[in-house]
Amino acid sequence: MDAMSGHSATSTEETLDPSDWADVQVLSHRIVDDAVAYLRDVRQRPVWQEMPGDVRDFFTASLPQSPTPLADIYGDVVDKVMPYPMGNIHPRFWSWYMGSCNFTGALGDFLAAIQGSNLGGGNHAAALMDGQVVDWCKQMMGMPASASGTLVSGGSMANIIGLTVARNTKAGIDVREHGVAAIEKPLRFYGSDQIHSCHRKGMEALGLGNRALRRIASDASLRIDIQALRAAIAEDRAAGFKPACIIGNAGTVNTGAIDDLQALAKLAHEEDMWFHLDGCIGALIAIAPENAHRVAGIEWADSIALDPHKWLHAPFEAGCALVRDASAHRKTFAVTPEYLESTPRGLASGQWLHDYGLQTSRGFKALKVWMALREHGVEKFGRLIDQNIAQGHYLASLIEAEPALELAAPTSINIVCFRYRAEGLDGERSKALNTEIMLRLQEEGIAAISDTTVQGRHCLRVAINNHRTRREDLDLLVAETVRLGNEIAAL
Ligand SMILES: *Cc1c(COP(=O)(O)O)cnc(C)c1O
């Protein structure tokens, strides 16, 4: 048999490829048609629905030993999976904080899987594109061309990358060789009391411990109190700690508050500390013409975590870590084992992308981001961010005009905290009533919102990171919240 012909009628060797490509082609066309209709009609379906018992039971079936026709398997996906999504592609999904995906991005994920490259690195087109998307992220943030970066699973990983480079750069010893126990003065990191929980996980994973992350009080607008931060740094220094890193928030998860980034950058510089920016929510505001001023100072950060699966609406997952000092970044992660040495030509020439993070094998995340950015252009993504922020302020104005509701925190960007207000209810009963409103909004398939506690008081929370939301959806939310609140309060 010819080595390149790839087929021999007498072969008994197996493969995962279909025996009949024509069959798979017909089924695949149907899947694409269904997928287009699924997205086109998303507004007609409930945001979310509870799964019946038979659907739950279906997912307890044990490991398949023998084959099932692909068409039957797809039938199960249609019946048991597609009707029960988290709901974040729906125009009235505003829970927690996530993007709403896009069809082009889905095609990108499909083609990335078909092409199949491993983005650990090497000399191939996907690796070049991975670097190009990182470069585009640098441009969006106003970072210099000499900065480096890496695409990761999401914001949590991107933050951990930034914090790791910060730790290694400021430790004063070779942490990679000697470990954190050899650090002379214990390192201290600082962020506001609104900081995302991934930083705690990061501090724990870095061996520094949760207590090495000092939470500084936030002010009435939920921004870090700079005077309190300055005092904490001085106090720690006097007590023998080494203040190493300030973590700024460009958009806190509770209320969307944006710290005074210029003041933080300046303070970090004066104190010889690393300035890391958690921009998972708001770093991309830098591309939004009407609101970019809110994140002025972002370009001064030593490292930035941003999240293309939030305001660029990439299908999960796609996060990005950027580091101003490329050599500090590389020095933190690069290792060259004998089986991954570069060659002057061929497949192993070119960059090893795994030298910029913890993973060795890496998915081809760049394609979905690259295709959507090219299709729409970055200006449209900027306008969509402005649109969501305008919608956030629109919703806040509806709530202010509605006597049954009250705002629970200042609205800075696209996150609105509010509650149904019932006369004479104490904190516990107000929480129970508002939680019941939130659950019924979800269970009736009207809207998905979440809740939180701000300045000690429970509230409902709407985060509009959604390119499908229209103002009429927010009108409906307010009307339905009041209806449900009145119904429940009357019981
Ligand atoms: C979403 C978010 C994170 C975590 O990002 P993931 O992509 O969910 O891992 C971190 N910080 C902030 C402020 C966030 O909003």
C-alpha cells in the first residue's frame, strides 16, 4: 500500500472515523440547521427550566460498552440537553457575570476541533493566530507591543497567572527553586473587600495563604479606600511584612465599581509594588468610546486579567492574561525539558506557548475570538459594551421611578443592585421575599437574575453582559418583579 493513500481494503485495523462519510455529512448538515434555528428562536423559549426526573435519570446511565448510532445520540442531545441550558444565551439572562456567546464563535470552536491543533506551541498557523489574538488584546488595553500574554481558560486562571508573576518578581529570592518557605519577609497582597473569590484561591495555590491577601475597606461607592490602603501598607511594612502587590478592580463582581486605577498605579509605583488589574468585567470598557474614560490608568498595570468569554461573548472558555514585562512573565513559567527542545526548522521551531502559563497542552481558543473580531470589528464590540452600560443606567432609572423597588447600591456600569421594598420587613424577611421573587422569575422562565449582599444587606442583582438584551426586556423585568413581589407579599 502507498504510504500516503491511507486506505487498504484488507486492513483490519480500526479507526474512529466513520465508515461512511456521506452519512455523517447528512447528519452534520441537519445539526447545523438545528443549531441556527436554536439561536434564531432563543427569545421564544424560557430563559431556564427545571429538568424533569427522566432527564436527571438519563445522566446516570453507566459507561457505554458497545456502539450506538450517531443519529440516535444526537436525538438524545436534542431531547435531554438542548432544552435545559444554563440560559446565558437568552436575552433575559443577567445572573452572576458571563457573556452570551455568538454563532461565529461556535463555528470557530467547531473548526478549531476539526483542525485539532494543540496550542502548547510549535510552528503552525494556529500558534501564530494564538499570538495574534494576544497582540490584539494588548492593543485593546493600550499595553506596549513588548508586553506578553497568554490565552487561558478564563478570568480566574488569568488572575492566577498575574499573581504568580507578581509573587516571583517581588519575592526577593528564586521562588521557583527554593519555594515560598525561603522568602525572607512574608509577602502581602492588597485588594478591596469587594475582590473576586478567585484571588483567594490564587493566594492559596501560590502557597502564600488567604491571610496574605489583605482586604481593604471600600468606600460608599464600593471602590477601594486609597487612604486606608496606604495606611495598611505602612503598617505591614513596619511590622516586618513585604508589601508586594496591589490588585485593582476594573468592575467589581457585586456592583461593577471601578477602583481609582490611576491612584493605585501611582501608589504601587511609589511603594515599589506590582500592580495587577482584575479586569475580568471591565478591562474591555477600554474599547467602548463613551465609557473608556472610566478605566483610565489600565494601561499602567503590570499585569491584567481580562475575559473574552464575558464582553467579547466568546463561547466558553476564553480568558487572557497580559504582562507588561515579557521576560518576567517567561521567567515565571518557562521550563524546557529534553523532550520539548526547539529545532531550527520544522514543527518544533517557533514559540513554545506553554512557557507562559501552567498548562502544557492548550486548546485552540484563539479561533473563535479571532473570527468574531474580524467579522464585526472591534468598534462594534465597543459599542455593544456602551449599549449594556446604557441599559444598566436605564434599568436603574426604571427602579428609581418605581415606588415598590429601591436601588441597593450605586450603578456604575452594567450591574444593578436593587430590592423589592415591603413596609416593615426586617432584613431576614426582606431577604426571604426577594429570594422568592428571584426564584419565581427563574422558574417561570421570565428572567435569570442573581442575588448578593452589599454593605451588609441582601439585594437582587442584574448584570447586563448580553448583546441580545433590549430595553423592553428590562421593562418586563421591572413589571414582573413588582407583580411577583406584590403577590408574595400578599400571602
Ligand atoms: C468573572 C470574574 C472572575 C473570574 O473569571 P472566570 O472567567 O469566571 O474564571 C474574576 N474576577 C472578576 C471581577 C470576575 O467578574
